[in-house]
Amino acid sequence: MRLAALALGLFLAAVYALPAAAETYKTPQTLLKALYAFSLHSEDGDPDAPSLYSAFFSDHLNALIKADRDKTPEGEIGALDFDPVIAGQDGQPSGLRIGQPLILDNSAEVEVEFTNFEPIKLHYTLVKQGDGWKVDDIAKQDGEYPWSLGAIFGNGQ
């Protein structure tokens, strides 16, 4: 019995460690569920990727992150000093609720709510890229310090 439990644990760890790059997300909800599952079980990613979440991000967002990384002196943090998926530096989201997406052609807007020490509401902008959906922006519009990734990175300007 213990051997079976160990085998199952190793299998699940291997599944969560698989790169998400090969995955195509046919719906906004599928993308966001996979993104949050990945955030809970991934400690580190490809050091050459623009972000831990590059497989989930659009080409545009990855380019913004890479441009910021390229212009940031070695040893410094850069424009983004927190994890935008959990809206903080620490913690794990719980009680995830993914709203109904508003889809218009090849873009979608979706609200995501969860608790990470406090209630958090994020607004996702998704784009259809190739055969699936990707995150193009994340924004926190309420609270003392509202932000969006597009504004943080200056939309590449």
C-alpha cells in the first residue's frame, strides 16, 4: 500500500513538472485552471524563459518581460518584483473562482478571485494565439496599489 502511494505521488509530481509549453488551451477557463495548478506546484522553471509562466503567456507579454529582463542590470530585480498570478511575493491561492469569460473575436476578459492572505480579484486579458488561449495581461484594479502588467512594463515603450 505504501509503495502504491509513493508511486502515485511520484507520478503526480512528474505530471506537474512537465512543461506546459506543449499544451493548447481550448477555452479561457482551461488556461486559467492550468495556470493556477502550475502556480501551486512549480517552484522553478526554465532559467532561459522570460518568466516562470512563459508557457501560459502570449508572445506579446513574454516579449515585454524579456525586454525588461534584458535591460535590468545583473543582480537587480527589474520592473516586476512580485508574482502577478498570486498578486504577491508569497503565499498560495486558495478558493479559486474563475468567472465567465467575455469573449470577443480573438480576445477575452476574465475575472479570477481567490484568497492569498486576503481576498484578491484579478482581471485577465487573454488572446487566442495559434490554436489556444494565452494570457496577454493581468491587472489588479482595486486596493491601495492597482497595477497591470502592461502598465508595469510600459507596454514595450
